[in-house]
Amino acid sequence: MEHPFAPDLSFDGGDLDCGGGLLLLIRRHIDPLEQGSLLEILSTDSTVEADLPSWCRLTGNELVSVQKEDGRFSFLVCKGPLGDRTASARRPVVAVAPPRFRRVEVTIPDRLPTPAPVAPIRPFSVMGIGSWPRPRWMVRAIHDRLEGRLDEAEFHEIADDAVELAVAAQTRAGVDLISDGEQRRDSYASFVGALLDNTQLIPLSDLAAMVDDPEKFEAELRALDVPAREVRHPVVFGRLGRSRPLAVHELESLRRISDRPAKVALPGPYLLTRTMWLDCLDEMPQESREELADEVVRVLREELHHLLAAGAAIVQFDEPVLTEVVFGGATRKRSFMCGALSERGAPDQELDFAVSLLNRVVDGLPRERCAVHVCRGNWTKDESALLSGDYRSLRPYLEQVRTGILFLEFSTPRAGEIAALAEMRLDQRIGLGCLNPRCDEVESPAEILRRAEEATALFGPDRLLLNSDCGFATFADNPVASARVAEAKLRNLALAAASLRERHGV
């Protein structure tokens, strides 16, 4: 079977169809290739002939040629438009193909480590939520790693340099708890798809050929607020396992740089379940969303044990999808930040489900070191595009969840008044969002003091922590602030905290 051009790389997908793993294999082979390179896909599944053209169209690749002989297909696909093919794209390709799509046997540990002791977190402690703007060379390294052009050792060497810059900026600002700025992550949540067993990160647009209703799915992609080709989404193809850490290696790298108390953020169990349960797919290895949720709880609980044992002062679980549940409305278009692609039930049912998941993750572990973060969106500086609504609708969740800290946003009118959380449980500390990460204007210490004093009157000084509303770079490719602005904001937050401690004697 001859094509009009010779392929740069070829692989045999056998009888896999697009919904049964072939697209995962295609992604593993095409990602490391340069723009304009040609990939030959061999297949014996007849459905691929109908599904592959839509995949090419949505992903921006070009189906150059199709050959068929004795029930065997050969598809020639150009990475990007064929017009991008240049002499540089025709350099010899290393003949070692990526590993064949296969499921990993999951091992569940018999015993998990116990938490290591850490110093108590003092009142009015200052910190960010998690993410920090990444240097351009770090963003490039993230993409090169995701697409198979950068090995793990070199990637982590580059990331360590980026973490040093993020920690230095936070230290200069005077924060009490540092983070690594999530420098190794492509986003606050999807990064786990590259680390968990039997998951793979693929662009959202790849899913078009895997779903049972492509037209409906394409319409949903067009409604998203970011281009579907630019966002990677975890796809589950087997039982979830944690043979590699999700963030413990990040914490260990951070500890080598600084001995300040450290905070680590993880995607929450409800967020991961809503993200990974793609009910639009033809096939899912788990029979129900609840079965997948059980596996999510297990791997997050394993990670939490290891993080606390490694000395994390706070482990924060991010649950922004909760605001989509209560504020999104029945007809609101999907939002990438707050809207997962799976369907949701009634708000009260979803909140109960979310409470049960996180409580199972943190059960029996130190509440004062476990936190949940809730926000209304953090992908754009256009406040009108983000969700809004006060915390009254979320109080059933916040009052039942068994974490000792709630990191919440309050710096914009979209979050409502602090008074909505009056009479919250006394065993919960409030991380008060005093900084808007999406605004370049740096909040003054006086402005922060005013907001913090209002919260202190409600919760008391011992229960209050100070933070930004959300991260400064939730998505690696789309930071909402520069490192310079982020540092200036945290510096004023630290100045306000010093005044508060002096006023209240804590």
C-alpha cells in the first residue's frame, strides 16, 4: 500500500478502534513528531475509516491519504496541515516507537505511612493558593515532556530551577507557607492524568472520535472558553493506581530549597471524578461514576498519607467544580475551569456526593493539616465571564466536610459577603481570599486590613489565615498575573498580616 509521500514514522494499531485505545496510541506516536511530519497508521478495524477524518479535523491534523488492501487499512496523517511540511520535518525519526497501549496491574499497599509532626500554623499566616507564573522556558519544557521530546531527568532538572525562582519570590514577599508554584504541572488538575496508572493525557479534541454522539460533543467543545486542541484531558483506560507519586516528589524538591512550612495542592476527589468520568465515551473501564469515585478516593488517600508523612504542613484539595454545581444553572454553557464534561445531578445530590468523597479521603488524618479550596473560576481576567454567587448555597458542603481549613475567595463582589459564613463550625479555620490574582492592580495593606478585620470580627483572630483568591497561574499556558505582580500582592498581604498580629496580640 503506497501513499503519495513516504511516512516519517509508522505503527500498527491492529484491531483497536478509536474508542478502544487507538487514539491513545496515535497520540503517543504523533506528539513527539515535528510539525509537518507524516505518521502512517495501520489498522484492521473498519470503523476507523469513518472516525479518523473527524479526529483529524478537530485536532488540526490532515488526513493525507487512505489505502486499503485485503481488509487492512493504511492511513497517512500529517501533523498539522500538509502545507507545513518542510525539509526540517523530514529528518530521520528515531525508530523506537512508544510503548503499546496496555493496562497496568494495580497494586494496593497494605500499609500507609503515618503523618510526621509539624509546627502549628500561626494566626494570620500568609500564603498563596498554589500556582505561580511559570517562566517561558518552563512552559516549553512542560509541552516537550507531554509530547515525548524531553526525558524525565532533564525535565525535573529544568523544573527545579523554576521552583527556585518561585520560592525566592514568595520568600522575598514574606509568606509564612510556601508552595512550589505547581511549576511541573500543565494545569492545577489534569496533570494527574500523566501520573496515575491506566490514564493518559490527550487534547480534548481527541475525544471527538471516541464518543457515542460526536455532533453533540463537538458542539460542547465549541462552547468551551479555551481552544479544545490546547487543553489536555485525562482519559481512563483501566483501574486507577498510584505506582508513582502525584506530588510527593514536588514536596521533596521544595524541601531541598527551603525549610519554610510547605503547602501542597491536589485536585479534589469530586473534581477528578467529574473530570475523568466521561459518560459520553463509547466505553469506560468502570461500570459507574461511583466505582470510578471509589478508585479516585483510594489514590488520593494514598497520596495524602505520603504527603503528610513527608512533612507537608497543609495539603489542600481543589474543588472549583462545586461552584458550577450551585451557580452554573441548568442551561448555562459549559466552562472549562468549572465545568467537567460529564453530566451532573441535582445540586443537593452532587454536594452530598462531593462531601462523602472528600471525607473518605481525609478520614482519620489530622484535620488541621487538611484543607479544601473553592473558587468561582480563574482562567480569564474578564470577571463577567466567571461564575458568581455567595457561600449560602455552598454552606451544606462547607459545614459537613471534615477538613480543618477552608480556603475561600472574597476579594470581588462575585463571592458575596463574608457574613454569609457567620456561625460556621468553630473547628474550621478560614483562609480568607484578600487578593484578586486576575487584577494587575496591587491591593494596598490598608485595603487588605479592612477586609481581614471584617472577617476577624466574625471568626476571631485565631481562626484566620490570609491568602489570594486563587492561584496566579492555574493553567501553565494562561497565567492571570505576572510574577512581578504576584510578588507585590503577597508582599502587601504579609505587611497587613504583621499589623494584624500586632493589633490582636497573636
